[in-house]
Amino acid sequence: MRKFSVLDGLVVPLDRANVDTDAIIPKQFLKSIKRAGFGPNLFDEWRYLDHGEPGKSNHDRPLNPDFVLNQPRYQGASVLLTRDNFGCGSSREHAPWALEDYGVLAIIAPSFADIFYNNCFKNGILPIVLDAAVVDRLFRECEANEGYALTVDLDKQTVTTPTGESIRFDVDAGRKHRLLNGLDDIGLTLLQADKIKAYEERRKQEAPWLFSGSQQ
Amino acid sequence: MALFRMPGETLFKKLWDAHVVHVEPDGTTLLYIDRHLVHEVTSPQAFEGLKLAHRTPRRADAAIAVPDHNVPTTDRSQGIADPVSRLQVETLDANCAEFGITEFKMDDIRQGIVHVIGPEEGLTLPGMTVVCGDSHTSTHGAFGALAFGIGTSEVEHVLATQCLWQKPSKTMLVKVEGQLGHGVTAKDIALAVIGEIGTAGGTGYALEFGGSAIRALTMEGRMTLCNMAIEAGARAGMVAVDQATIDYVEGRPYAPKGDAWDQAVAWWNTLHSDADAEFDRVVELDAAKIEPQVTWGTSPEMVATIGGCVPNPADASSEVKRHDWTRALEYMGLQAGTPIAEIPVDKVFIGSCTNSRIEDLREAASVAKGRKVAPNVKLAMVVPGSGLVKQQAEAEGLDRIFIEAGFEWREPGCSMCLAMNADRLEPGERCASTSNRNFEGRQGQGGRTHLVSPAMAAAAACAGHFVDVRKE
Ligand code: SF4
């Protein structure tokens, strides 16, 4: 997994609450058996005027000029600024895959849906929770200033605005460590293999029916 | 004698403690997973990751796989027509064969929606930790299990280690006391709860549903309720084990037998929150006051009662909400102030992991019996949750009732709940749906979804518009 340390990124404001994972990447793209290549279909139904399908070329599709991601001033953005409960709905990890493939590496919102929040960390994306009033202010600043960029420093746990104001955010220590170092969760878990085995041995005594298996 | 005693434990804590493998200093816990349900959409990349790292499943016997999201609900003898969908299902078949995971394939009578077949086969048991790469895994909490949805990286993690890293959730008790009115169902409780706490109200919490109205629900009803916990933002929903739970599980193909059964029941009978357990939050609802619910917007919290009206954004409690409501009404093609009972429907969908079990079909059939689908309704379809539900319904003659009324009777799968197969809404079409999400485009691009109970959906199909099932 990609390491995350300091990101200096152009901000794109998506002014909606409850953006669900169906909106982030519509269901027809979930038929893919690959992890990569979802970026062009990020927010597909909002971004294009026609209907997208997997396998269809996206180059000549008509763009929706009103959708924020299509506005010239936000091209190349890597920080997504949005509202409450971002990433609600389906657990599809295709949502962070699409964001990452598009180039979004940090997302700032007053709150996130649990499963999505968790999925971000597995894919090198940093979801940042800031106070709703602060988010509101960032929206205004971003909309008023073309080229508005924020510096996200994971180690220091700060978001710094162009005027030099530094805003602190919270992040779980374990997740921070793994993201800073790009560590693979499975490798870390397997370090506990003895404990897993011991747990299984104990459980086989206490609750043997849990080990009778699905293979009858 | 101790001078004080610890407060009692919540069901969540009992389930959590029974599965702790290791705890990091900051409280992050390695939790053991008893049952892993696998379907075709969120697993291919996990199996691929496993293979790339030269790993194998730690316990193939703890996993069970089924294709459900992509499968056709019409004639299956020709296989899946869409080559992309077909490849995904074939990939699941190949991965299960390679790693020795039991799979109920498309032509197996036990095939169905993953959250229907787990309980039906006794693969979901009280006291288990149950995960699946699907957010509606919360359904299985109805059995006094700790069940939650995970992403694909975690699917791979569970395959490789049989564990997950978790932090304990906060706990919320949703207490529903009293008796539900005639024609009011678990689905209406679920929507009423979401209307009360909002779609993010449960974020960070594990919900426990309790109170006399919950104890009076059948297991099907409890599954409907726990299924919708995720729509309130909670990854897990649960109901304490009682006799109804045990009666449901007994005799299921994968349920324990003989001595193991007695041993299991002895433990399961302890799986309830102690009377003096403390919750981080308690929400109380009066069952008698819950009316049949209909969503009017693009989020499950945008819900009204059948006697109500489409609300006015001017009345929203905040600027952000006003904005959302305005957008939702525009998308839904609705005017503020329109009585819910005057909204006509184009299509009706009875199915999904929320409401496709036998009891749901019985309720819908009892409303449809002897009636006809209204002429303005282009399509009314019933999609049973599994092959066994379908078989049972046919044995009871429910299929005849539906077909005679003008409904289509389909093969089991997710179908128009998310429209990944051929079943979908056309732009602008309005649907009364027993599923769980009314998001923009969920049932087809531009489609307009109103979430309701099975009885309310059947009533809407026959009336051509929403109608109070209590007056039918
Ligand atoms: S029925 Fe719908 S909600 Fe349930 S698993 Fe299938 S797609 Fe998901």
C-alpha cells in the first residue's frame, strides 16, 4: 500500500451530505473483477450526461458541466471537501478504489460512514473529520479562492490553510502508523498467529459446533 | 462481600468478549470471526490478493459462498447473458473450487440472497461473529450474533487470518414497547427508527433492539429490522436470543445436533443484555404509535407515514437539510404538500434481503389475494429470497395468488434491489419497493424508489398508488 505522509493538494468542494457509495461508483462497475481503473467512472451518474457502462470508453462521453469535478478550476484536485455521512450505504471498496484511482488522497468531512471510513485506510486514503463549522468555513474559502489548496500532514495531524492557519485532526494511532508506513494489515496480523491458534484450540473445547464447518 | 458490583453486561459486550484474540495497548482488538459469507461482487479482488501473496484461506470451512447480486431472476437454463456478470459469477465458482469453499451455485435449490440463506441453512447461529463483504450483514444480528459488513480488503484479511482488527463500538438500545397496530410490520419499525435517529444516528454504535414489541416479532421480522440497522448508520444491529431464536435454528441443516445442540443452547440462553446493563444511548419508541411508513426522498431518513404529506424544504431544521430536501424532491419529481396516498407508482418490487422471506411473501399475498394489479402499474414483481423460500411459497400456493393478481413470480436473487442484473427502473419511473435503499439511481439510473413494507407494496400494486394497508 502507498505511504501517506504530507499532501499538498488542490481542494474540490462537493457540497452534499449523505453521499453514498452508489453515487461514488455506480453498481454496474462493480461487475469488474479487478481493483484498478475505476477513476474515470468516479461519480459517474453526476459527472456524465449519458449512462456509463463497464468497458465503454469514457473519453468521448458528454460531461455534465454543472458537476463540480468537471469545472476547470478543480482539475487535478487531490483533497475532497464534503459534508456529513460521506460514504454511507453499500460496503463496496470500489468506492475508495475509484477515489484513489482518480487521485483523491484525502477527504475532509464533518463525519463519515463507518465502513467507508475504514476502507479508506486500507487504500492509502486519509479521511479527516473536522468540526462542521470548520468544514463550512473551508467550503466558503475554497469557493472564493481559485487554486485553493490545503496541506495535510498525517504525522503532525494537521490541515494547514493557505493563510497558514493550522487545524488539528484526530486519527487512531494504529491506523496512522500503518498509513504512514504503508503497512499491509495481513502481514501484521499473522505476527499474532500463535494467539489465533491458541484461541481456536480453546474455542474448539468450549464451542465445538463452531468448527464443524460448512463442508458437510 | 463486595461493597459494589459491576453493572451488567450488554449483549454486545458478551459477544465481543467471547471473540477477543489479542488486544493492542490502545484497545484495538483482534477479533475472531466464526462465519464468513462470500458473494461474487466483493470477493474477486480479495481472492486475487490472496493468490498474489501466495496465501490460502485459514479456515475454508468457516466460509460459505453464493452468487446473488448478478444472477438473472428469469429463466436460468441459458446461464447469464451479460458477459461481464457471467465472468464475475464464474470467477466465484473458480475461486471456491480452488480453495475448497462450499458454494451454493446458481442451479442449487439453496441458492439465494446471502443474508437469506445464512439463517435459512443454520449457517448463521447465535453467539457467532458473522461477516460478509456486504453492508446488510447486520441482518444476522437478529440471532444474537455480532454481524457486520466489511470491505474487500477485510474479506481478504478474514480469508487469510480468520480475524479482523476492530475497536469496540458504542452501544445503543432501541427499545420498542407495546403492541404494533394491525398492518404495521418490522419494516415500519425500521423506517420509523431511522426517521427518528437519522441515517447517521447509529454511526459508531452497535444497535440492540429490545422491548416487548421486538420480542413479539418473528425471526423474519427481527431480520428485517437488523437488516436496516446499517441504514441508520450502525454497522451492527442485534436482538437478544429467546425461545423464538432457538426454535428457528433447531433442525436447520448446519445447526448443531445432539450433545452439541444442548451445549450450544446452554450458552445461547445467556446471550441477552443483563437487566442492569448500561448503554451509551437509549432511544424509546411506542409501538402503538408507529404507522405504515413510506419514504419520499433519496435517503431512508426521508420518510413519512401513509397518512402524511411530502414535506416542505422550508420546514427543514438546517440549511444543509433544506438543500438536501430540495434536491431530493427534484430528483423524486414530487411537490411539497402532496399527500403520500396520492403518489402513483409505475413499478412494484417485492424482494431483497430486507423483505423476501416466507413471512414477507405471506403478508404481501394476503393483500394481493383475489385482487388485480392496477392498470397504471407497468410491472409488479415478486423475487423470493432463496430457492427454498420459493419452494415453500409455491407449496403454500402463494405463487398462484401473485400470478393471478398480475405479479411476475421470479427466481431468487438481489434483482431490482440494486439493479445489477436486468431488473431495473427506467429514468423517471417510480417504484414501491420492499428493499432498503432509496438512493439516487439505486434501482436504475433516474429511477425513483419509495421504501415500504411488503403489505404496503402489494397494496400499492393493486391500487396503483400508495394506500393505507390498514384500510384495505
Ligand atoms: S438484496 Fe440488495 S441490499 Fe441485500 S445483499 Fe442484495 S443488493 Fe445488497
